[in-house]
Amino acid sequence: MKVLIVGGVAGGAGTAARVRRLDENAEIIMFDKGPYVSYSNCCLPYRLSGTVKKTDSLIMSTPLKFERQYNIQARVNNQVLSIDRANKTVKVKDLEKNQEYEESYDKLLLATGADAIILPVPGIEKANLFTVKTVPDVARICESLEMGGMNRITVIGGGFIGVEVAVNLKEAGYDISLVEAAPQILSTYDYDMVQILQKEMLDKGVNLIVGDRAASFDGSNIVLESGKVVEGDAVIMAVGVRPDSTLAGECGLELNDKGAIVVDANYRTSDPDIYAVGDVIEVHNAITGKPQQLPLAGPAQKQARQAADHMYGRPVRNTGFIGSSCIKVFDYNAASTGLTAAQCEKEGIKYDYVYILPSDRVGMMPGSTPMHYKLIYEVPTGKVLGAQAISKGDAPKRIDIVATLIKFGGTVDDLRDLELCYAPPFSTAKDAGNNAALVAGNLLQGTFKQVHVDQVRSLVESGAYIIDVREPNEYALSHIRTAVNIPLSQLRERLDEIPTDRLLYLHCRSSQRSYNACLCLQAHGFKDVYNISGSYLGISFYEYFNDVTQNREPIVTDYNFN
């Protein structure tokens, strides 16, 4: 069998290698219009900080290695121009020789990926503009940085690439601004959780601007819609990608309304002899049951193996994708899986969530740090829909646990009962997931009621009765301006101070003591009692970024981030 593959990064290279393992006699030709195949595009931003010390280190394989180790022809600087489905041929242009030729195929796989989006902003043609999509892109940035005169850099776009580029350039010592049109960076995290990361970027000196967009360019200076001017020596555009599906569209393959190639469960396109994988296709969301685009390397490699298997008649079990990902933002590690609360709202799914702040290991252990952990579940079934974790410790491990559970259709009871590894240097006896599931179970059973950190400001402004159950010394250091301090240790002796005709909102540092206080008050006949999920730590992180950037009056006397 003769297999042609268009695109030589994760999806294309993975398919080529799998075909060879399945068929020693297959003729395999892989085309890429760029100068490299099989490079680590996920590591591209880390070249900018010097974490990856040489550009060549990003290249994982070469055409010579493909030929010698796998008997695969990897033709770089060869652009596939068109597909003739009737005759099962492709037209190719050798960009170095400026010559065109044809190749026939039995099976064709498209792994053309996605193109970086360049916004059509007036004046952009005069900006010192870069993108971060390929090895040559990063090489060009590094060369320009080495030449000097590029100290102030503005990144447009607050997705994964934009944030990673901003972080790595800041760590390399450059003056960095990041502009994001949406109200927040990193849409894979809910607004309450992402405030932790936005605070971290602010603390580390990044000029982070959200909810504003580029209106025009004056050289490399950007005039925003708000009228603000962000001065810079260079601009890196990282607003996202769009499927590179021109080849597919021109030969009549089915595309969705966003230009992604429509594939079946076996990654076949509307032509049974043409397959497609990676950033260029739409995939099946295993939770919503709807199609989505998921430009991630992990799914691309899984798709590559399954497409190759199907070419050779091997059964493929397509379980769909849930979108697990992680990112490092300076000192914080963040991870997410499944649906966010915002996505649940959009999909009309009835849900609730738990936001807890357990230690990521036993408190007396070196390096113990709070973990911001959010668990999203369906009501009333308790089916786990998603989770997010952010900490200076091992947040991705905790989300990997939930990602596994979701793929098996697990509930909060299943998460509660998972037996996870425990030793004091690594975790707590009730790990974060177990802990969150216990809280979720209590909420489903109606054991107590809660409000979330994003509701606290309105509670303060409306004069709600808020009880701080921390000890007096904690309250003296900082507290919600309108809160009354009745410590848990004094609560039973001071019940007569608490009004019986008002809604009561309780908090402590991380919600544990206030949960116990809620149960105590309920046992003494108080009915409208609410625990503030996330409590004072969560409130401090949630409020800080907007307080600072909007110059608004804080609802706390001071913040507590420890």
C-alpha cells in the first residue's frame, strides 16, 4: 500500500511511524512545506526564555533519520498544492527546486494543522510583527532579540501560546505587555480560578490588560479601543489558530462552519480513502456529545494511531475527547479537564461546583502549599463534568485523576472512594479530589448551603450579615470590612449575638472551619446559613487583580494569600 501524508508534525509523523509498524512493505511519503518535520511545537515558547537552550533542540527527528530508521520518505520544503480524488493523486511543488510533480496514493492522510491568525488591524503592516507557530517563527524572534533594540514586547492574545510566550519572555528579562480582548486570559479556566494566574502575572511584572483590544497600530505601538496606548518595540500575535483546510476544501471534502475537516469515528473524511487528524479536524466532545475543535498535541497523536489502524482494518474505538491541559505561569502550575462552569452554562447543563483550598501535602512538610481546586458536577446525578486545579505544587497530577474518572463516566461518589497514593511529602490522607468529592456529596444531600467568592462583593455592598469564624488574631491581620468576628472556638457561647431573622454567611480561611460552624448553627435552629466557598483565601485571590487594575475600593482591609 502507498500512503501519502501531508504535514510532518505530531499527527503526520505519528501516522507515518504507526503505518510503518503495521506494514513493513508500505511505501510511505510524508510532505511538509516547511524545513522541518517532527518538532516539538509545544516547547516553542520555552526557547524564548532559554529553558530550551538551542533552536535545534526543538527538532525531534530529521528526514535522514526517518529514512534510515523507518524507511519513510520525509520530504521537507515540499508543498502539496492540490488533490485529485478521482485519480487518487496529489500535485506537489518542490519549493527548493521550484518544480512540480505528482504522486499517486492508495491512502492519503491530511495533518495540515492550523495557521496562526493575524488580526486585520489598521497599521499592522508597519509593526515589527511575529507569530509563534513553527521553528522558523521562534528562530526569527530569537535572532531579532539577539540583535538588540527589542526590549518592550507586546503579546496579543491570552490563550496558551500567548501566556507561555509572555511568561518566557518576562523570565528572559524583557518588558512585557499582554493584551486580551476577552474579560480574562485562558478560557479553559473559569473566571474565579483564572484570577490566581492573572494576579501572578501582575506580581511578576507583566502589564496584563484584559477586556480591551487593538484598534490600530502606530509602528509597534498599539492603540487600544479604550484609548490606552501600549508602547513597544515588537508585537507577537497569538490570538489563536484556524484550521489549515484549504487543500481539503478545494478538493471537495466536507468542512464545518469554522473550516475544520469533518471526520467519522475512524478519522476518515467524506472521501473513504482520505483521512485527517490533528488541529485541522473537528472532534467529538465526550461530555456534551457535540463536535468541537481541540488543537492539542496529545489528541493528535491518539488520532494518528487510530487512523493508521483503520487503514489496515484494525478496530478503532473512538471514545471522544474531554480537553485536558496544563500550563505553568511563573511559580504556579495550573491544569484543567472537562467542562468549565461557563461551558455548562452555555450548554444548559444543570450543575454545581465545589471550590476548596486544601494543602497539596501535609502542612508540616517542606514546600506544602495551598491548592485551589474546583470540581464541577452534574445535578442531581453527581456525574463529574470537569475540574481545575492551581497551585505551586503538583496540580496536574490531581487533574489527571479527574480526567481518568470522567472518561469512565465517574461520579463524585467514585471520586470520593478513589484510593490514591499517600505519604506526607506527596499529598494528604484525603487528597484534594477525595476532599472535593466529599463536599460535593454533602451539597447534593442538602447537608449545607454555599455561596461562591464571586458573590461576596455584592453581599458586602448589600449589607449582608457575614460572620468571620477565624480566631481574633487572624481577623486583626485582615478581614472583610463588614464581617463580624465570632470565632468557631467561641461560637456556642455567643449564639445569642447572632440574628435569627437574617441570612447568615460564614467564612474562615479556607472553608473548613466555617463549614463546621454552619453545621453547628443549623443544629441550634438557624436555618438560612451559607458557607462561603473558598473563604478568605479565595476572596483575596478573586478580588485582587480587579482591585488593582480597576483602582476600585477593596472589600477587605488587607489580602491574605498564604
